[in-house]
Amino acid sequence: MNPRLAVTLGAAGVGALFAAGLFINGRPGGAILLVVAAILGTLTYATWERRRQGRELRLLILAAVLVIAVIKLVKG
């Protein structure tokens, strides 16, 4: 498989999970968003040393996903 295609499909998959987490109400949506946050956190950790540009934005997006997930989990 072409590496670019694999990256594109992976990004589309995470994007679809994110959209599903936003549209599903309550704890299931929050749990899906926690999975998205875990994936984003793993990718951020893996690229931390190699890509210095955009670190703050990556952390801000990760924090925003976590905040939305916690809100959905608490509201139940």
C-alpha cells in the first residue's frame, strides 16, 4: 500500500471517529472522543522530537478533545 494512502486513510478514520464522538450524545460519545484523544496523544508523542513546528497547536487540539470528552462523560 502506498504510504501516503495509508496516512490519508488513517487521518480519515480518526476524523470519522471524532465526528462520531461529537454527534453521539452522552457517555458513548465521550468514550469515542477519549479514544481519539489517545490516538492524537500517541501521534504527538511519537513526533515530538522530529517536528517542533506546531507543537502548541497540537497540544491545544488534544486538550480541546479531552475537554469535550470529559464534558460528554460528566453530562452522561
